Amino acid sequence: MVSTRHHPSAFPDPATPSPSSKAGTPSTSPSSSQILTKPTQSSSARRTSTANLHTPDRITMIWLIASLPLVVWDFMYVFLRPHSMPGGALHSPVWTPYALYGTVDYTYGWPAWQGRVGFTAAQSSLNAAETAMYGFYLWVVWRNGRVGKGEKKGVQWFAWDEKRVDQAGLAVLVAFAGSVMTLSKTVLYVFNEFFSGFDNIGHNSFLSLIPLWIIPNGLWLVFPAYMTYIFGAEILAALGVAGAKKSR
């Protein structure tokens, strides 16, 4: 290149500026791997948090809190027979009502005990397992339930107030399995009577069975069926969301 008076030396080749930075400023743009990695990790964490977030159903909470002590009372009576039966050392005052119920439903009375009927203890063993499953669910709700500003955990918060429960996926699955078990076992209990010709309750009048057998056992059909629907619908909804995200 020819020199001029004002430029005694040749012009240097112009530097090609970086498209991602201004002249004289070093490039600080993150690499492509950094751009892809960070959002992926945060979105994965958000999916995990959302998938494990649970809002307990009020009817379910009230039913479990009210019914679990009765179920424990029931299967302890069965496991402690004959001491918990009329005339036994443990019968009064805890299991006094079973003096009447044992004459209404022989499954709980002396005929089943003296006949070495195993169905009573077998279904009570399932009652104990279901109680443990429901107890686990309630424990997770209490431990992981979110408390709003100015709130505190108490009976009303636990049984009635709307709340969000973190990391509740396993608890919902266990409660769903327990609901199916309770419903199936109660149906089996009723079918056992039907197919045996009402061997244990057929000596009662229909009117006396309504308050003493039909309504009590009916409650353990209605509420477990309701809980099976509630928990099952929540599980299906979570599976649907997970499937939709995977297909993207």
C-alpha cells in the first residue's frame, strides 16, 4: 500500500468485530451449553415440586380423623378376644358395646370365637394395615402442610382449613391403596353374609339391622368409595400432566 503525507505507514487491516460484543469490550456471553443447562435444571425442579404438591380433601380429612379411632377400637377388640368379650377381664368399660353387637353379628360374638372362625381376625388384620396406611397419610399432611402467614397448626387447620402439602406423592398413593383395600374388604364382608345365607345376622329383624348393621357397614362402603375416587382422580391428573410434558 502507498504511504501518504499524513499516514507515513500503511493502514493496518481493519479488525473484524465480534458479532456478540462491541469494539474494545471482551465478549462475556455464556456458552451454548450454559444456556441449555441452567433452564433445564430449574424446570426439572419445578416439575418435581408441582408433581408432589397435594391439597387434602376436607371430607376425607374429617372422615379419617373420626373413623380411625373407631377402627383401632374395633380391631383391638378382635385381637384381644376372649378377654375383651363379655365376662373377660378387659371387656368393661372399653368394649361394653360389643356385648350387644356380638349378639347382632355373630362374627364378633361367641359363636365365631367358639367355632374358631378365622374370617373375623383376618379382616381385622387388614383393618390394622389400612389404619397404618391412613396414619402415614395424615402424618405427611401434618408434617409437610404449608402454614400461611398468621396461621398455626391445630385441629381446625388439620381437619378443615384448605392447605397445600409438599412432597405428598407417596402419601397420596398409599392413601389410595388403603381406600381400595377398605372398600374391597367391606364388600367382601357383605358378600360373605349374602353367600352364606346371612348365617351371622339372619336371626335379626330387618328393622333392627338398619341402625345396628346396615348403616355402620354402609359408612365403610360410601366413604372409602369416595376416597378411592378423590385420590384416584388426583393420581390420574398427575399422570396426564406428566405425559403431556414428556410428549413436548
